Amino acid sequence: MVLNRVTYRRRLSYNTKSNKVILTKTPGGKLTYQYSTKKTQVSKCGDCKRPLRGVPAVRPTKLASLSKRVKSVSRVYGGSKCSGCVRSRIIRAFLIEEQKIVARVLKAQAKK
């Protein structure tokens, strides 16, 4: 008769999100628990909520150990906003400035 009773290997003895396990068989034929890591979430754009390209999907502790070069993209708002949103922000800012200039010119012409 084979004894298939398996116990947790760590101190936490409850079936929580951080204590998920997989039942595996060792080369010696014993059943043991292997602890599985949590799934990672990909970084998302702050404006449109689309996944950011070029930023790895890793757990926060691993993200802290990565260098800045790996965590972001070499662009304005890199690693925070996607390229499409950055483009629309730049165009919006340019058009607002153009509107201000046009308003200033019209005001000057009205005075004359």
C-alpha cells in the first residue's frame, strides 16, 4: 500500500493565492509539492490601457532588480504611455500652441 499523503513544505498551511502548489513525483518515486509562482501582469498604458511593448511582464520584486534600460523604452513617457498616446499628446500640444498664436494674431489685427 502506497501512502499518498503530502504536506506543505513551508510554514503557511492554508490554501491561499500565495501558497499555490503542484503535485509532482520526484525521481525517487515520492510525491511532493512544488510551489508555483503567481502569474505576471503586463504593464499597461496609462491612457488607453493597452499592453506596453518592450516592458517585460515580471513580478514586482523582479522588476525592482532589473535595470532602468530594461524597464522602459527610450522615448518620452517610455514605459508609461504607448507610442500612439504619446503621438496624440504631442499633436494636441502643438495644435493648442498654434491656436494661441492664431488668436494673438487676430487680436492684433482687430486693434489696427
